[in-house]
Amino acid sequence: MSEKLDKLAAEGVAVWLDDLSRDRLAGGRLTGLVGEQRVVGITSNPTIFAKAIRSGARYDEQVEDLARRGVRVEEAVRLLTAFDVRWACDVLRPVYEASDGVDGRVSLEVDPRVAHDTAATVAEARALWWLVARPNMFVKIPATQQGLEAISTALAEGISINVTLIFSLDRYDLVLGAFLDGMGRAHAAGHDLTSIASVASFFVSRVDTEVDSRLDKIGTPQARELRGRAAIANARLAYQHFEQACASDRWRALAAAGMRPQRPLWASTGVKDPAYHDTRYVDELVATEVVNTMPEQTLRAVADHGRIQGDTIHGTYAEAHQVLDDLEAVGVSYADVVRVLEDEGIAKFTASGNELFEQLDTELHAKRAAA
């Protein structure tokens, strides 16, 4: 067991893996990471599944069976991904039980093509919840304007939700509001609030990628000085918003009724710029009740040479606000940055989904033709 990952966990950070494949499951690698590297959760997305199906033969027999049965590609995707998520949920079930349902979670995203359709997103969330049928599953719903009501409705029905693709502080406030609305409705409907969980996935490294490119175009010494500071400042302020929500009367009343906190989850924590230390989006975002979901490369880097120095969020809020103010002063608009990132996030999310559907559709047709 890594001493650095032990220290990270002791600071209240839940270490999740941002990768799921049948090869990882069948080969026992996920079990090994759970036992040896403090991994207590896992996330997935259409890009990861498309890569897994394309690169391995472990899906071939099941795809052939689906083709012989004439299953349409949309349902085939649900069945294949649900199989892997159900398996991963079973691997992580001991973690779920030992943490009293806090960790041991596995996420599965709704069909990306319905991100702007509230009713369709709710229907998809219900279908995935029923299909996987594991209490430690999260249904992932993007934080689009239409997704907010779907999040509230799903939570109100007792479905645990991972809210994804959050970039801006304003959108995060709306997500926190949707969470409280859903949990309030669940309480009114008589649901056991302790059985419903949620995380809010706040994206990190993409913020630096977008901001740094703008700073490079500006090119002044003041602009260059701000490179690599936006993403961490943005995430730290998100944690401040989380704390403010936790202190509200509405939150406290629902917590007294059994509601668990919707933990902030740091997503996109792999460092993309080689000029930066490869564990910075872990080292600099340490506080209690957060989740950090990492690519395996980042996880191994943290285990080997992470710089875990205790809580690195509290006491930084004034400095973080100043970073955003300084960005505005040199000509980088926060509102425009997050708008671009939200639009690109949904576009990439949809493109990844389309790639997965098109790839599997091609394989289904090939299997039918060969039968």
C-alpha cells in the first residue's frame, strides 16, 4: 500500500479510478487496485467503453449473441455497459459495505444524445438503475440546464446520481440546488435518505488548458505569470460553495433527516501540460469529503511521488478569488471560458457517445452478416 495514498485517504479524499474495461475486471486488475492502491470507486464514460470494446476480444461472444437476437444498437450498448458496471459494483461491494455506503461506487452515464431532453434523461436513468440493479451504482447525468430537472427527479425517486460536466461556479450552485430539491422531494415521498447518494463532478485540467491558451495569445508578462493557476483556483472556490451550501438551513434540515452530503468530485485530474508537475491536481485539491477520480497513470504517479501536504484548500479562498480577478484584468473572461468549456464538454460527450454507438452498430452488422 502506498504511503502517499494512505495519507491522501487520511485527509478525507476518496481515491477513484477514471477507467473501466472488461479486461481490467477479468484480469483482476481492479481488485488489485482496490486492495493495494486505496481505490474506492470507479467512473466510466462512452469514450472509455468505446476503447474497451474496440481493443479487446472479451466482448465478441456477447456482441455475437446480441446480433443473433436482433438487438438494436441502443439496447446493445446498455446491456454491454451495464454488464461491466454490475461486475465492477460487485468488486467494490465490500468497500461499499465497509464505508456504510459512502464509497464503493461505480458510475454509468446516460445516453449522451439526450443531454438536452429532460424526460428522456429521466427515462434513461430509470432504465440504467433497473438494469444494473446494484445499490452502489451512480447514474451519471450531465449538468445541462435540462439535466438539472432530471437530476432532481431521479434523486426524488431514490436513484443515486453522479452529476457530470460541471465547469462554472454558477452552474455548480444550480447543481447544489437541484440536489437539495431532489432530496427534499425524496424525503417528502418517504424515501430513506441514507440510501440515496450523489457526487458533483467538477472538471479541473480542462480549465487550465483553455485559459492557458488564451494567456499565451495575450503574451504579456502578467499573462504568463497566471499560467496554470486558473483550474486549481476554480476548484477551490467550488469547495467554498460546497461549504456554504452545507451551512444552509435547508441542507442542515435534510441532513438531520438522514441526507448524505453531495461530495465534490474532482474530474479531469490528469495533467495535460508537461510543464506542470504530474500530480498537481491531486496535491493542490486536498480537503475532507472530496473525491478525486484519476486515470491510472496519475494514480500511480501520486503513489510514487505525490506531494501530499495535508489540507490544501482551506485558507486559499481569497487567493483563488484574486486569481480570477487577475485573469479578468489581463483580458481572460471567466464567463466566456466556462461557456466554451460547457459547450465543448457536451459536444465531446455527445461525440464519444456517437462513436460508441457507431462502432458497436458496425460490429453488430458484421456479426449478423457472418451468421
